[in-house]
Amino acid sequence: MDELHEKKQILDNYLKELGSIVVAFSSGVDSTFLLKCAHDVLGDHAIAVTARSCSFPVRELNEAVAFCKSEGIEQIIVDSEELAIEGFRENPKNRCYLCKHELFTKIRNIAEDRRIPYIAEGSNTDDEGDYRPGLLAVAELKVKSPLREAGLSKADIRALSREMNLPTWDKQSFACLASRFVYGETITEEKLSMVDRAEQRLLDLGFHQVRVRIHGNIARVEIDRSEFPKIIQPEIAEPFEQYLHELGFLYVTLDLHGYQTGSMNKTL
């Protein structure tokens, strides 16, 4: 834990030097930890901005609002409708860049109106090893990445979050629903809703880390391998399969590799 606490001190010192920031807050593990640390160090000089869109489940938005209220953190909610961004619906390889550029531009406008010099986002060192076009937008718009600056990994953040009694310390990892689509497959509000409702059903059934990837009319379900015995039980599998058929999926498959981040990047 000494090494973790040293990284935490580096983070606190970095935030203190910034003096005043707007944190892009999604209620995920990383951004919750970052926002909490920023507010602890900077008080009212740290505010949160949360995006509301069809690719962001209502449960996540509600959790973001509840956290800010419980911590006494000022929060601004902005509408960020990705489907209105030129080219986004076609789901190109740089989709995440298009989305992040639009979102961080809106956040920067808020920061400038409030005369806050910096905006920050919650990527960690683990994000440096995968295809992350959104980080290009972070660099272009000079968005700060305090967790990466402090050398914090996802495991580090979870451990520190647990020590700080943050409710997100063991929360499942989440990425926007658009990441469930094969590159080149058209993204629609209807399909986003199908994915959202399918994943919500898995969460309601007690599965922890879930993804429902969409391949045309096929749903490819990713869960932790440790939970395979549970999902194949007839009393769970059959009603779940029927529910996904009702949503509009023709076929329902289980990925034998189990849950993995960025699995759609294998096609690149």
C-alpha cells in the first residue's frame, strides 16, 4: 500500500497545482475516484460535468447525480447527442474520437464561461495499451489526465477507492453503448436501446461484468467465465434468450472467451 499511497500523493499534488478544474464525470470507477480526489483537494474549485445521451444508460446518469449530491459537488449536465455528429452513425474506426472531441469541446466552453482553466478526464495507465482514439481528442484539446500522470492503473484505483469507501470500488467497468457495435455497422437509437436493455437484464439477474455486443441480428454476450455455469442454467438461459428475441435479436450467443475490454478492436 505504500506505493499506492505515494501515487495518491502524486495525484493530490498534481491536482493542487492545477488549482481549479472541471471533471468529465460518468459515474464510472475512474472518474468517480478522480472527482472525489479533486473535490477533497480543491473543494468548490472542482466541479463535475456529466453528459446525457442515448449511448449513456439512465442508471449511470442517476448514479452520477446521486454521487454529486451525496458529496456536495456542483454538477452540470450537458446534452451530448452523438448520433447528431457527422459521421458518427456510420461507426467509423475513429468513432470515439468524434464523440470525445464533441463532448470535451462542450466541457471546455463551460470551463471558459466559469473561468476555470483546466478540464480533466479519468483515463488510467491501462488505457495506454489499447486502441483509444478518444485519447487523441484529449491531447488535441489539452485535457488533463491526472490518473495517468500519477501512474495509476485500474487495479490501483479500485484499491484506493475501496480504502476511501467509494461505492464504485468494485463497480463493473463500463464504456459507452456505441462500443458494442462492429466498426462499420450503423448505430441507431433503436439498436442502442436493444443493447442497453439486454445488458440491464443481465445486471438484474446478478451478473457482474457484462457486455452485449451487436453483430447485425446476433447478440454476442460477454460475461466473466466464472459465471458461465449460472448463465447456462435453463431457468436463466431460456427466459433471457426469449427476452433478447423480443428485443429484436434473432440469435443469442455466449462468447467462450468471456468478458474482455475492447473486443471489437480485434477487427482493426
